[in-house]
Amino acid sequence: MGRGKTEIKRIENSTNRQVTFAKRKNGLLKKAREISILCDADVSVVMFSEAGNMTEYSSSPLIEQLARYQKESGKTLWDSKHERLSAEIDRVRKENSNLQIELRHLKGEDLKPLSPQELHALENALEDGYAGARAKIKEHHRKLKKNGRLLEEENKRLSSTYQQQQNKWNMGAI
Amino acid sequence: MGRGKTEIKRIENSTNRQVTFAKRKNGLLKKAREISILCDADVSVVMFSEAGNMTEYSSSPLIEQLARYQKESGKTLWDSKHERLSAEIDRVRKENSNLQIELRHLKGEDLKPLSPQELHALENALEDGYAGARAKIKEHHRKLKKNGRLLEEENKRLSSTYQQQQNKWNMGAI
DNA sequence: TTCGCTATTTATAAGCT
DNA sequence: TAGCTTATAAATAGCGA
């Protein structure tokens, strides 16, 4: 709905993502209210934004619906919570570990176990990232200049930093 | 929506009520799925029809969302015996989130929110990583040479890749 | 960021089979 | 009761202030 068809995939632009969340959140809550009234149904909705803000709607006390859910689904919500939590901790920890390994690689650490192919991919990733960071720095540079004296010092600092980088890369590349 | 405006009040005709429930149930689930994907949000929906049939949607395990709900809302859904476990999950999850952000930055994504200082640090990190990856490639190079003909092809491939990188950086740095 | 404002896309109430 | 279809009501994406 709206000025253009929207593909259902993560919205990359963070601002748009937030705006869309706010709009659709209201839409979803409205729909939930409507169906519960129109159809005499019990409905609960719990949402967390990326930032972690919670919104809930429940046509009757949430806890009651959960008890009912537990009964109907056969899924245990709180009796065997311990095992579930433990499993979740394992999962999250593993994910964490993988992320850390990836990060280390991007920082040039622990490269030994990598295959030539992986090293190659890694180089590409670094190269792309560097190009992006660099373009961004230049942009800041330009903006700061425009803002004039108040920011002159910061400007100078960046200027010299930027020059140092240039020199380093120059030397390294020859 | 539809052939006539509908007042939001209980639909008296039982058949219509059921039909509307079925239709709107699907609509609500679709919306829930969409917002969770589009906006990277966690969403849970639990519905009970008049007859007591349950339908659920959850973008991530309901149990986790409920744990989160409890924490955010301060409402106790179940005994706090497992608070420690929940806290640990929260902690690791937050860490994961930070790692993912850092990874995105190193890949040159989502740079907008960064301060000049942060960008600077980022550049340094990228630089170190690049140097490390590069040293590693050289090492491979040497080893492969020593291993002689059997690996000659791979050697060549790496050689050309390496040379390309050199050229790219050279051009970028001037 | 947060409103308003449309142009459009979607959801869906009624009908019909 | 369960699917289709279609006319209409609603939701909302992209903009502009």
C-alpha cells in the first residue's frame, strides 16, 4: 500500500525502517483490536522494536491467554523453562562466538585456519569496507568545512589524521 | 474495507462472525509477518477464536519474547527463579547485537550514525586488518612456492589476485 | 523526528457458486 | 461450509514542511 509496491524484506534505511515500524505498529494494533471486537475473539500481540521498545495489546489479561496458550498448544511456557533457557543461552553464545571469530578475521587476527578462498573473500570484504569508511570520512570533512570556525579544530584534527592515512597507504602500497 | 463501511462492534450473525474471523485472522498474521521482516522487529500474536481454536505467530520463539516482555514490563508472568538465566541471555544478546553492528561497520554499512572519532577508529581497525590479511597472503605465497609444481596453479591464481590488490590500493592511495 | 497529505496498493464485506 | 470474485474501504509508502 502506498506510492509503490513494497517488497517484504528488511528495510535497509534505518530511518525509513523506524518510520514504517511506527506506522505499521499502529495498523497491527488496530487490526488486533478490531478482530477481537468484531469476532468476539481473544487476541494478544506483543511487539519489540529493534531498539527494544515493547508494545502490547491484549483483549484480556495476557497471563490468562498465555495459560490458555500453554494448555492448547501443549508447549510449556514456564514449567520446563529452565531447559529452554539453557538451550537459548547455548544458542546465543554460539552465535556470539561465531561473530567474534568473524570480527577477529576482519581485524586480521587468527587467520591461520583460513583457506586461500576464505582469505580472498576476506580481502574483498575489507576492501569494500575501507572504501565505504573512507567516502564517509571525506563527507564529514566537507561538512565540517562548511560549518566554519566553530568546528575548525576538529576539522584540523581530521585533516591531519586523514593525511596520515593517505601517507600510510601510500607507503604500504608501493 | 469491502462493499460497505463496517462498524467496529460485535458481528451479531454467527456465520458472518466466523467468516470474518477467518479472513481477518489471515490478514493479521500477514501483517505481523510483514512488520517483523520489514522492520527487524520481534512480534508475537496469539489468537483464540470464539470456539477456542488457537492460532499463533511468532517471529522468534514465544518463550524468549515472553521473557523479554516480563523484563520490560516488570510484570511477573511466572516466578523469578530463573532470573539469572534470563539476565545472562539478555547480556549475551546485547553483546551479539553490538558485535553485529561492529561487523556492519567494518563492512562499510550503516556508517551514518558514527562520530568522526568513531570513523577514525574504524579506519584504523580496517587498516590493521588489511595489513594482517595481506601478510597472511604473502605467507601462503611463500609456502606454495616451496611446495613446487603440484601447487603451481593455485600459486599463480594467488599471485595475480595479489597483484590486482596491489594495483587497486596503489591507485586508491594516490 | 514527526505530522499531514495523497496516490497506490491491500484488505476485505458481500455476493455468488 | 468453503472458495472465488469484485466493488469499496483501509492501510500505508513516499514526500514535503
